[in-house]
Amino acid sequence: MNKRIDLHMHSLFSDGELLPSELARRAANLNHEVIAITDHVDYSNVEQIPQIQKAIDDINANWNIKVVLGAEVTHVPTESIDRVAKKAKDLGAQIVVVHGETLNEPVIEGTNYAAVNSEYVDILGHPGLITYEEAQIAKENGIYLEISARSGHCLGNGHVANIASEVGNKLLVNTDTHSPDNLITFEKSYEIALGAGLSKKEAMAAIVDNPRELLKSKGIL
């Protein structure tokens, strides 16, 4: 049976509802192999990233699920994205997501462009109407684009899938989990990928091959 990997989740250390341990337990119950806890950060709280490392270490030592410390750079000035992402990495975040220009939030224009130009960013989350140029830069810089399972953020999935197919970007299917009902099964993630317009082969790459490749590049798998 395939196990799920989700590299975009939130705990109550930002705006999620669950402690890291409960988030991991619920994910393990839905057959997740790896999750990344990527709580929202800007300059006000980026220094707090290491706070959950002890909980992550405890989970990884005792349960059959791998939890990765990450961060999501969220609604910061475009001029600050690279610096905040670097700070997050310096503080131990292994996966850095940038909160992209989703269609259902007033994300400042230029966020996608700043994110794909940063060497410290791994994933551009829910990038909305990402441009061809931005997608090309993301590909050149090895930044993965997200197909989102989250309500509202999923509105751009078709566009993201279409442009990624043209450019050759690597995609991930993430939930952006904030509450228990946001967690999904492997089968549901496959359906979401197909619903975005991916072929069966592309869907399997987005939910199996690409996340594993990213984690292996970090020495996590």
C-alpha cells in the first residue's frame, strides 16, 4: 500500500488547531510516511521555529512516521522573502514553503516571483495564476510547485497543472492542513491530482516520486 507524503502542514504554533504530536498521530493513522510541519512565519516569529524540534525528535524516535521541521513564509513584503527564508533555514527548517499568490487571499503581487528567485525556498505553495516566466525560473532553481487540497487555494490548481505541464515543473500535492478534517488519504490526493488535469503518470509523480526526490535531496529519506 502506498504511503502518503505531505510537506505543507500547520500546528497550533501558528494557526493550526493541533499540537505537533496530535497532527503526527492523525497523519500516521491515515498512512502517512512523512509530514512537514511548516508553520507560518514572518519577522515576528521566525525565531520560534526551533520550539517544536523536541516534539519532532520525540515523535521520530517513537512512532512509525517521519516528521520534518519546516516553515511557511507568509504575507511578508516581497523584498523580505529571501531573507526570512534564509533565516528559517538557519534556524533549522529543512523545508521552506512560500505562501504563494493564491486566488482567495490578498497576497501581494510579486510574491511568486520573489519566491522562485530565492535559493532558500523549496516549495511555492498554492501559486494561483503563476506566470510562464515564474514557472520557468522555479524549474531552473529546483523549486517545486504545489497542487493544493485546501479549499480556496485549490482554485488555481488547473492553471498550475497546465503551466507546469508546458514548462516541465515538478509538482507536489499538499493539504496545507490546519485542522483534522484537512488531512487526506493517498487515494484522495491521487483524485485531487487527476482533478487538476494531471495524467495518471503525472499524478503519481506528484504524490510519490517528487516528494521523495525532494526529501532525498535534503538527506531526509
